Amino acid sequence: LLCNAFAALGRRARAQVPEDGWREVAGRCAEVLPRAEAREISSMAHGLINVGAEAESVAEFYSALERLLCTRPHINDYLSAQDVALIAHGLARHLRPERVGIAPGDSAFEAAGSSVGGGSSSSSNNCSSDAAPATAWPFEEHAGRRLKEFTPQGFALVLHASVRLRRGGAS
């Protein structure tokens, strides 16, 4: 709830929190993940991505979240369609941030090389169509089981995350 409250504040108010502060918040969220309920997990994933913190500051949380979702697959059975949408969208925005003003075909896009998100090379953010998925969490499988439960907005979030994370495509 705290992260969502901060996300609702203006950019100037959020800017008063130093990156070390966001790192501490993300670390504490990562600590409580194993004991959190499904709604709390999705709320943290959605809130932390919207506070405007640098990706490095919240990386501990998103790494712990992905590890939890992959190593404890039964947790996915407790996620609602909305939870899946918010978590997938948060992971997508963290792992593959948008590059504003740069589009394929632009010289700036070509100059940026293979790093779409500007992140580290360990996150495997390259542009090739045969690249591996950006996350190991098979969220499209869990979303497919709840397809009829999605709101139009939730469905759009999952589709957007699927494209960004290169999940669910033909292989």
C-alpha cells in the first residue's frame, strides 16, 4: 500500500525520496515476499514500478519476485487474473523499460546496439527476434488459465507484458 500511495503522489514528492531509500523499501518488500498474500505481491510489484525509482534500486525485489514465482509454482494457483496482470506488467516494465523517443529504424535506436532497456547485459535485453524470453516465469500459462476473468485493462497489460518479455510467441 505504501508503494501505491507513493506512486499516486506527484513526481516532485517522489523525488524527495533518495534512491537509497527506494533500495531499502525494495529490500524490505523482497524480505516479506515469501509470507505475502497474492494480492500483496501484485500490489508491491505494481507499486514499486510506478514510484519512479531507478531500476537498480528496485532490482532486488524483482529478482526475488521472479525467483519466488519460478521456484514455488503453486503460488501461481493463488493469483487472480488481476494479480497475474499486475505482476507480469511490473516485471515487464522493470526488465524491459521503454526507451522514450527511440524507435526501430532511428539512427539512435541502431546506435543503442542490442541493449533495449539500457540495463546490464545480464538481463539479456536484445532486439533479435530469436532472443530468449526476458523472464523464466511462464506467466502466459497462468494467464491462459484465467482468460475469461480478465478485464479489458488486465488483458491489455498481459498482452503488453507478453510482447515486452518475449513470452508466448511461436517457437
